[in-house]
Amino acid sequence: MTGRKGSDGGEPTVVKFGGAALGSEASLASVMAVIRNAPRPLIVVVSAREGVTDLLKTAISTPSDRRKHEQVLQRLTALHDGGGTEVQRCLEDLRKQFGKLHRAAGARASGPSRSWLARAPPPLSDAILAYGERLAAHWFARLLERGGISARAVEADLIGLATDEHHGDAIVLLDRSEVPVKRALLPLMRKGVVPVVTGFVGRTPSGRVATLGRGGSDYTATCLGHLLDAGRVELVKKDVSILTADPRIVPEARPLSRLSYEEAEELAQFGAKVLHPLTVEPARDKGFEVVIRSLVDPSKTTTIGPALPGEGSRALTLLSPAAMLLLRVPGGRQRKGVIAEVSRVLAHSEVNVITMFTSSALLIVLVEHGAGRKARRVLDPFARADGASLEGPLDASLVTAIGEGVLADLGGLPSEVSSRALGVSATSRTLSFAVPVSAGHDTLVSLHRTLVGRRSPAPTARERALRGLT
Ligand code: ASP
Ligand code: MG
């Protein structure tokens, strides 16, 4: 296996462009400039162009509507104009996939289970969604070539980026991917060719295409960083940055210039939509930094890396609504294994637990909103024991404060936060409050005021440079 360094002696850099960054002519010009200035060897990862994944989703949700499918194909043709024969081939293949969708829907309509009608089989749905990224990679590689940058489109599933079988939110199997991915990409990089790799897709052990979940191209980028021993991974978004809170609810929210891996992971898990939840792990494992950059405003960058000594950042998330279930078990935690058993049955039914609060007899479980009723069914048997009861699903909001050492801030919190809380959970870097949905926004705002407002703003890039910090 090749060593840590790339062909020109430097560690490779992975730069991923989001769909919106590949959207307009103006932002494409900035994207080209980023690529020209990026250190080599360079690997580019692309998302589908803006709106394309949604278009494909609409096509999937109307499996029998051939006119709609034609419209989608026309729109995609226009969006990837100039992409050459490979783009043509992708569009023809996609038309065939639409044909399969149509036939699958027809078969279901006449079969016994009509309720399945509008739902495409997940492998077929993933096969269709993957065309957003395939088209983008071929189209963009051509664009780079025309701009004088030697580039080659690479379809991640075809080179053997391996995933598990969880269609729609697959996990990348790094061990299985390493040899095939290196075999495909290193020779290109050695020749000075920029691989333009499809984000969001991989191949399952049974040889099908699987997608990595919404926003999954970020995760592809850090996986490639891991597999190719990158020095750093940049996630270039058009105008997105990581802020201390959602600015639509907290207008005072400000950009975060640095997060530890652990803080970023918590942020993604607790609902900050800017980051795909699995993105950070490959970076933490290998120790490279992930830089999130805004194309529109280069001063808005967030660097995710090892925790630095001293205080951490403070960021707040709101997950709302979530479904809350309250299970009273007599004897409660004295009954050995009750928490494990509850977790096991929920996991077995594929219900994701967001968090749990426990007292001696009461177990509060928070799950995703759509899974509330299923969780109720799964937990019902526990409520049949003498004296046991089960309440819910009730709607709740989960407000989480994240940052190294945030537990120490607990004492200074406004009383309105604790008085509204239905449950609290805490670790040294997270404080989570479940509150009634109606109190979600207020809780977020008052926590922000207390935890972020009183801290001095993080230095800007310019201030850091002036102080010799960068
Ligand atoms: N195109 C996919 C999505 O829209 C993946 C990505 O953008 O990262 O979610
Ligand atoms: Mg996208």
C-alpha cells in the first residue's frame, strides 16, 4: 500500500461542493477559483446540483406518472447541459430506472397490498436518487476540463466505496472500501488528474447502490479523507455556516469558528441540519481537520478538529417535535436490565432513541416524531405488568446546549428553563432539556442569552490573524 504522502509529497486535500454551490453561474465561478487555488493532490466530491435530489424524490413518489418523469428528465438534461456523452448515458439509464419504477408500481397496484402502491422498493429508490450525483460528477468534470483543469468523474459505487445494506441511510464500511478506493483514485492523483467523486452513494455487499441519507456528500468527503489519509477536508457550501443557534429563532446567533470533533458530533446528532450526523467520525478517527466554508462569505468558516485546551464553544440546538413516552415500571431500575430491555426492543423495531431520562420508577424515552406510535406499540407489553403504566406519545421539544464543560454552566441557568423541563439529561459537554413544544423557542432563546450571550464573541479570522493565532 502506498504511504501517507501523495504524489507531490503533500497530503491530499478533499474538497466537497454542496448542491447550491454548484447552482448558479456566479457561484460556479467561485467554485472554479477554489479548485484552482487548492493544494494538490486534490480530490473533489460533488453533491447533486441544487434541487435535483428533490426532483428525483418527486419522481419516485409519483411512480406511475410518466409525464412527470419526462419532465424531470428534461429538467435534468437542461441542468447538465454540456456534460457530454457520459451525461447522455446517465440520462438514458435513468429513463430505464423510471421504467422499472413504473412497472413496480403497476405490479403493486394489482397485487394484494395496495397500501404499498406509492412506495418504491428502497433499492430502486436509491438507484434513482444516485443519478443526481452521477450527473453532477460527469457534468462538473467536463466543466473543469473546459477550464483547463485535468479531471475525471468517478462514480463512488462503481469503484467500490462499500456501505451496509441500509438503503436510504447507509453507513460506509471503511475497511472494505480502502483497497478498491485507493486502487481507483491514487493513479489518477499521481497523474495530476483531479477525481470528481459522486457524494452520497456507495455499493452494498449485495452489489446494489445505497445512498447515505440527506446531506450525505459531506460524509462521503470525510470517508475519502480517511481512506486517502488526507491532510484536511473542506466542505464548501454556498451560504451556510455553523452558528451558535438557528438564526430564524435566535437572531443574535453568531458563527462558530471552531468546534471539537465531539462538539460537532453532538451538534449533528441533536438536530443541527448543517452537518450530516456521521460526517465527523472518520475525521476524528484519523485526526484531520474538517473545514466548513461559505462561498459567499469566506470569513464564515468553522474548523472542526481536536479539542483545544481551555473553554469549549457553546451552541444550541432544537429538535422539535419529538415523541415522548413515559413508562412507569414498579421497582423501576431495581429490576435488573429494564433499561437494556427497553432499548433492545426499540432497536429491534428500528426505532431510534434520541435520549432517555430515568428516575427510580419512571423511564422517559424520546424518539423521532414519526416513530412515536410504533414505540408505543413496542413498549405496550412493559405496561401490562402490575402497577405499570405507559403514557404517550406526547409531543415534546428537545433543547440541547453543547460545548466542552457546559455541565458547569448548569448552576447559572434561568429558572424558567428548569421549571418548564419535563426531563433533563446531561454529560460534561451536553445539557438537554425536554420541554413542551409550546416552550421550545423560548427555552432556546433564554439558554442562548445565558450561555452564549455572556461569552465574548469568538475572534474573527482577521482578528485571529492580527493576534498571530492562525
Ligand atoms: N444530494 C443529496 C441531498 O440532497 C446529498 C447531498 O446533498 O449531500 O441530500
Ligand atoms: Mg443536496
